[in-house]
Amino acid sequence: MSPAEPVRDPAVPVLSVPLPDGTRYVRDHTVYACVTGSRAQGLATPASDTDLRGIFLAPTPAFWGFGKPPTHVPGPAREQLSWELERACALALRGDPNVMEALNSPLVLGVEPVGAELLALRDAFLSRAVLDALTRYAHSQGRKLAADLRGHGAPRWKHAMHLLRLLLTARELLRTGRYVVDMSPYREELLAVRRGETTWESWSGRTERLLAGTEARAAHARLPAEPDHARVEDFLVRVRRASALG
């Protein structure tokens, strides 16, 4: 035991602050709900799950005590995940593909006024940081798939499909200036990859060309170098203040 470590009397019980009920936040304070994954991407098959995503606004007074609201909550439904508004904004400012997909999903289940304001801010999150996040993921997953090939003789084709999908998302962002979730135009190609109806050489050649093209064009993309942090923070402060006063 180091000298700085306190000595605890085993006769004294350890007290802990109970965490808030995350399900209650999702049930009572969701401001935006949508479907993501294969159904939103136009890649669903009869066996596909329904991935539910949401954003909730924890009431400002909930932050004043020791037990802070959760940053994210799994459930209560199967394949459901919700983020607290601040966490969702922070991730989107970094270009996180999961949150960006949720904010741009074509399958919206419900929107409250705060959620509508958030959706109106989607262009504030678009920047070269989104391209960087997509290409970083591609490099990382590409190395893992190559390791699978060396270790097991074949890659995980489902993961190979998702890597290709994200590179196509990056290309659409460069082409249109929008974060496109619906991959219906590429459905047959992507599902063929998922089924393993390709070769490693063909798949890797396709993804390497897409990745090289994205990286070459990123510096000249019609996108700001950085997201609009100030605009997003102004929105967050406004809704926090309104929650405290209301």
C-alpha cells in the first residue's frame, strides 16, 4: 500500500451515490428518435435488426447534485441506444460516424422542439473532421481485416461491407456536401461483399482507390476545416438555461 493511499476501516460501510435511472431519461426526456443501421441505409434483409437511436435532454437541475445524468443509455428496447444532448453534440463535432448517421437518418421516429433545433444545426457539424473520422476508421478497420485474412484465411465480410459503406459515405460527402446515410444506389454491391461474393483483391483494390481519392480531395473539399463549435455551444447553453428556468 502506498503512503498516499487511505486506510479504510472495514467496519465502516462504503457509501456510494446511486446513479440516476437512465431508462427514465430516455422515457421522459427524449427530444429526437430515429432508426439507424441497415434499415436506414437501405441495406436491410429479412434477418436485419431494427437499430433504434435517440437523444435526450437531461433537465439542468439534474446536474446540480452528485449523481450526474448518464452520457448515454442502452435500452430499454433491444438494439436501442440514446445519448444525452451534450454528449451527442460533442461526438458529432468530432465527426463520430454513429452520431452523424443518427442525425442524418432518413427514418425519423419522433422530434421534439429541441430536437428540431438540433437537426437544423446539422450543417454546423459538417467539416473536414468528418472526413478525417471516416478515413481514420477505414485505416483502423482495414488493418484488422488484413489481420483476419492472415490469421484465419478470410476477412469478416460483414465488417468489410461496413468499411466500404463508410468510404462511400465519405465520397458522397465530398460530392454533395451532405452526410448521406441511404446507400440504396450501392445496395447490390454492398450486400454482395457482405455475402463474401468477391475476392480480397477486388475488395481491397476498390477500398484503396476510394480511400486514396478521399484523402487526395479532402484538403480541397467544399467543407470548412473545422465544425462550428460556437454555434453548437450557443444552442446547448440556450437549451440548458431554458431547462433551468422552466
